[in-house]
Amino acid sequence: MISNGDSFCPYVGLDPYGEAQRDFFFGRVQDTRRIVSNLYASPSTVLFGASGVGKSSVLQAGVVPLLRAKPRTALVVFNTWQSAFFLNALKTQCVQTVQTLIPDELQIDSNLPLDELLAGLAQAINGTIFLLFDQFEEYFAYQAEDLGETGFEAQLARAMNTDEIGASFLFVMREDAFAKLDRFGARMPYLLTHILRLRHLNTEQATEAIRNPLEVYNQRFTGHPVKIEDELVPAILNQVQRGRVRVGQGGVGITRPQQEGIETPFLQIVMTRLWHEEMRAGSFTLRLATFNHLGGAEQIIKQHLDGSMNSLSGEQQEIAAATLNYLITPDGTKIAHTASSLGYYAQVPIPRVKQTMQILSSPGLRILRPVPKLPEDADEQRFEIFHDTLAPALLDWRARFYRRSVAPRRINLVLAGLFLFLFVLQFFSLHPFILAVTRAAAYLLLSSILLNLLYRLFFRYVSLFEISIATTPIARQFGLFFGIILGLFVYSATDWGIYASANPLGNLSADDYLVFLYTVFFGIVVGLLVFLLMWFAGIITKKVVRQFQIGFYGIFLVASFALVLFSVLKFLGVFDFVMIEPFTQQ
């Protein structure tokens, strides 16, 4: 029984249903029976379907429990195709599975060829071994074709081409990778004898997937039963029809011609979000009003990704945009990489990539998922897209991110043009005060552009220590502020005039504009020094960073106030005796 305090949800979101959730898995009874019947009737069966149709859920929550209940049956579910040593892992899993079914210790060498190993294991249990190869499209993404006689493909062919082993194989894969099975055609002529296509849920099946989990939940829940409004079910199903919401390069939430069938991932995202919203509000009824308040299926699905990505800092979004495309193959298949590989490909410091990948794979976001470590990974963790359905959505988010990021670059170009305009403007007859303000504005623009450019180059090409990652935005902020403020202070105190009648803040007759560049250079040096000081403080400890931050913030306020006061009084002639002569005249 589930107690009142549990945060259990009978819907799984983008997670596939597993054996633990089999009692909440509905809508696939006929499909499950059809798959099991084929496994008993043929040594090989290929199950394919569109991305997100629910293949892994049918396999783990439907087929696996049904087969596991059969006597003298060994069941091996394998989906770790990334490793170069996957064949050894597969053989080891077969031996371990059979060992759990017999009392005596197995006397069999796991290094035997696959066909001989399976024959020995089937004899040990006097029954059948079912090998269920889930996400088999990833095999083609990670493993090159093996034309030898000792590799996986040769061993698999020998195991499938004989009736004496007592093994049955199920290949579960996406329909867009189905044609890649032609690679096995010459060696496995009977591979495509039994082909099953898993179609999208129809309206009746999807209704079961919505209502029946609530009935099971209420049977096990010791508190108030949870209900669903009758009018909510057709409203949801209407909005998660295939083609109704398209996630891809065209954007999320674009209406398309409606097709037959229900998008299962979208249905699960909507139901999970509704459940949590109602539970948070203390409601025990899934209501149409809540569904409409959330914006319907379109907005819920869009917010699932965009809301997660927008919760990242600007720096983390930039890292995600630079690396996520390497986790998706050109044909839309997810592929796993370590943070080191992603950092190398995208030319981004590896510690920052690692931090961003960990955030994206956290329970609150679930954009990525960590992949079990492989023997060749040592201590490195691999990451992959949480669900194939997210692949086109992530590529679309990345495209939109870069379209938005073009704006700051255009702003920099505008600022650079404005700087040139202001600089040229100084050669015309202007009031001394206007001339002084013009020079100050030109200084601000040039210093800001150059400092930001230097910071970006630092972020991109310098490997940062992990402990200092969180301090880099603070260092950038204070470095920019101090560089500009102290540069302006030097500007205000500089004697621009070479004639006695010259206004101290600016003189049209001053012909030595190297002083201006000297001021810019001073501001940049100060900005870099403050930035590096804050950054190195982050290497020491976060406590030092906080102390530096408090101290710098106070100095910054005092310096800003002093600058404004000094500039006004100097223009009024109070501080005419305070001058910094241009270094070219010293």
C-alpha cells in the first residue's frame, strides 16, 4: 500500500515503463501477446516502430514479465551497445542470468563463441533462452561492420541459423533504422521472416493508459482516491494526436495535419504534469480547468524542454548549445559521449561541460541521462539524450538559441559603429562639455567591447578549475565595472589641453589622441586584473570569493560616487589643480 506521504505518480513521463511499473502499464495487451507468440514460434523476430511509440515500455513492462513467468525460461534483456567490449558483457549477462535459475554452479566458459555458449546454457536449464536486444539501432551507430569470422555478427549468425541451440532472439529498433538490417542479410537469411510493427496507441488504448493507472493507484493508496474529469480525457487525446504538435526544426507547438494514433511521450508528459500540478494544489481530481490553465498539451510539451533549458544560466546555455548536437547523429539517433569528448569537439573547457551535463541529467530537468560506465571509460561518465523524442526538440532549441545569440553580436557591431561616429565627431567644432561627453561615451563603448571580447576568449581557450567555475560570472561582472569606472576616473583627471585657455575636460585643439588610447588601455588592464583576482580567489575557496565580492562591491559604490562627484566639481573648476599630463607630453 502507498501511504499519504509518498510522492508516487502513476505516470512515467519520458521514462519507459519497467517491470516495477508493469501494474500501471496499459493499452498494449494484444501487442504483448503477439510478440511473445512470435518469440516461441520463430528463432528470430524483429520488432520496429517509430521513435517514441513505446517499444521499450512494451518490452520491459509487457513482454519481460510475461516471459519471466514461464518455467524453464532464461530471459536476457541487453541494450548496452556503446562499448567495444559489448559482446563480452552480453555473454557474461547470459551466464549470470542462467546461474540465478539453477542451484548448482555453472561449469561453462563465458569466452566460448555465442552459439556454443547459448547451447550450453539452454541445456543447463533444459529450456529456452530469450535474448531481447533493445534499442538495437544503437548497435549500428556504435559498431562498424564486422566481416570476420570471430566477431559478434558471425557468432550471432551461427546462433540464429541453427535450430539446435534452444534460443530465440528479439531485435527491437526504430523504424528509421530498419533498413540497416540489410547488413545482416547475407549471413542471416531468415532474420526478416518474422517482422512486427508496433503502431501508435489508438484512442481506446490511450484512454486505458489514462484511466486505468488511476484505478490501480486508488486500490493501493491508503488516502483520498484520485479521480479524473470525464471531459478531460477527450480534450487531452485530441491535442496529443500524431501530427497535432510537431517538435523539430520548425519549432515546438506548430499545428500540422492530424494523423491516426496518439503520441505516447506527449501523453505521458501531459499526464505527469497534470498529476503534479493537482497534487501541489491539494486537489484529488485531474481537472480540465487545470489543463487549460497550463495552456493545453502544446504549452505543456513546449515548457517541458524550454522551461528546463531556460533554467540554466546564460553560460550553461551556451555550453549546452555548443555540445548537444554531438549527442545526436545526423539521422536523429541519440549517441553517448563523455564530457571530455564533448569538450574536445566543441572546444569548451571540460570542467564546465561536465558541470552542465550533470545539471541537464539531474532529476529536475531530465534532458540527458548518464549511461552506465563502460570498461574503456575508466572514471569518465557518458551522457546521452534522455529520450529520442527530445532529439529534434533539442536541435530546434539550439537553432533558436543561436538565432537569439546573433543579436548581441549585432549590438557589438552597432556599438563599434557608434564609437567610430563619436570619435570622428570630436574633429568638429563642439562645445567643450559636449566634446568631453563624446570622448567619455566613445571610451565606454570601446572598453566594454574589448573587455567582453577578452573575457570570451578566456572562457573559451583556458581550462578552468572546477571550483572556480561558479565564480567566473562574478569575476567578469566586477572586472568590467572596475575597468570602466577607474578608466573614467583617469579620463576625468587627464589634462587634454595644451593651451592655457583649454577647458580641462576636453579641448578641440588637442591633437594627441594617444591619450585616449592610453585611458582605454588602462581600463582594460584594470578590468583584467580584477577579473583574474576574483577568478584565482575561486580556486582557493568560495568563502574568499564572498569576501572579495563584498569588499569589491563596497569599493565599487564608493568609487562610482567619487567619480561622479569629482567629474562635476572638476568641470566647475574646483579641481583644476588635479591633472594627469598626457604621457606623450611628459
